[in-house]
Amino acid sequence: MRGHPVPGTDPGQGPGEGPGRLSADIVVCVHNSPEDVRRCLAAAVRTLAPGDRLIVIDDGSADETRGICAAAAAAAPDRVVLVRHDCGSGFTRAANAGLRLCRAGMVVLLNSDTVVLPGWLDRLAAAFARHPRIGIVGPLSNAGGWQSIPGFGDDGSPPMSRVPSDDATLAEIQACCEALARRHAPPLLEQVNGFCLAIRAEVLRDVGLLDEVNFPRGYGEEVDFNFRAQDAGYLCTVALDCFVYHDKTKSYTPAARAKLIAEGRAAVDRLHGARRVRAAVENSRSHPVLAAIREETQTLFAARGWILGQDSDTP
């Protein structure tokens, strides 16, 4: 089995925000982009409950971002763990460094260009509680592959939408997602987008860490991990009542990112077979629940003036 073995983790439950919620370790890998990092860490720290921790892996950032990470850890030393790499090791190695420190019942890999909202950990944990074999959960987002809302024209690429990111609008979008969840059953998918990946601790014990040999810089590592978890008997789903804002990475130029995406896709095809990968993409693209939600939110977001533009990515 690819990846590295994980030291024994404690699946015990912390007190959390709700009774019996799984405790959470949130791993955020950071490499520059100081303003994104500042907002991401501040939002994440505000949502931590007793028993939760934020594990920040500063992977060779320059002075400004390094100072932001150090300040976050100094302000909340009982809740924030900071690991500093003097030189960048690449996303997957940095993520694994954080995963090795995790001991909570739920582990979340969170991109450093995201903004989380109050109650997000409760909502992700509630998705795990639906079935003991649910091993991976993701939220809805404005830029989360086929988990993105609202939907745009179906040109074969997943929608990536620019929406307002002020606190008031994000709270309203979150309320809309809660309403969606009351009308739709959570979908089972074959791949959950890696920008915010919640993992049951048992999955890490059974499957191992991310594959840093075949995916040293990311781009494809979460697809591989999803497949390995499913091969071990776990299910992957989306918490429809949870919204996480994603600003999309600024670490690479569009050309460089396209190259990394292509390399990652080739590695996943080689390891798992192109047919399986295509089927997983189609499962997300055409899933009736996600398709219905994209259609509903397109009208709603347009009516409320929340659509600022569209980006695109390659699945």
C-alpha cells in the first residue's frame, strides 16, 4: 500500500462544540501568500473547540508569512502547533509532516487560501456520524471542483466561481447550504476535492499517509488517497450543509499549474487506471444531487448578486 504508515492515533472524541463530536486536528500547509494565510489561520482558530488543534506547517515561507504563522502560534499556544521548514519540501511532504502529529478522531487537510465559518467542524463531524464506514468528507465551496456552487455552463470542466468573501455574505451562503441539505441527501462520491479534506482517523491508520513519492508537489494526491480509502472499504461523501470559501492558489502561474495538473493526472492514471479515473470524474460531474444543487444555486446567487465571475480548472 502506497504512502507512509501512520503512528497510532487516538480516535477518542473531544468535547467539541456539540455533544460527543469527534475532536479535530486541522492541518494547514503554508507557503507564502501572507494575506490569504492571515485570514485562513484567524478564521480557523476562531472555530476551534476544546480538544481541537490547528497544526500549521510553514513550508519555507518568506519573512512576512513566517511572522504571521509565528504570531498565530504565540497567541494560542494551547491550540496552535507550528512546525517550520526552512526550505520548501513540497505540499505532500509538508502535509504528511502535519498528519504525523495528528491524534484526534477527525483530521482535516485545509488549504491556506480558504476561509472557514463557525460550526464547520460540527457539520463535517456530523457527516461521519451518518455511517461508520464514511471515511472522507468534504464541504461545498465556490471553488472545490464539482463540489462548487453555483453552477455555470456544462463545458466538461468543474465550475470555479468567484463570490463575495465578506463575512456577512459568507454567512448567508452558509445558511443557503443548510437549506439545501434539508432538501437533498448527501451524495456518495468516488473523489472528494482536496482543498478541504476531512478524514476519519481510522482511515489514516488503515491506508497510510499521502503518497509523497508519486505526488511530491500535490495535484492528484487527494484522488489517489480517495481511491485507496475506498479500496480499504471506506465511503466518501459531501456535507451539503457546510460551505468553505476557497480563493484558489496563487503559488503558481496558470501555465505552471496546468503542467502540475497534467502530471498529477498522469500519475493517477498510471496507479489506478485511466478508466477508473474517468469514471470517478463523471460520477462527480453528473451526480444528480450535485447537479441539482448547482442549478438551484445558480439562480439564487444571480438573484442576490453573489456571482462575481468564473474561473476554470481541470478535473
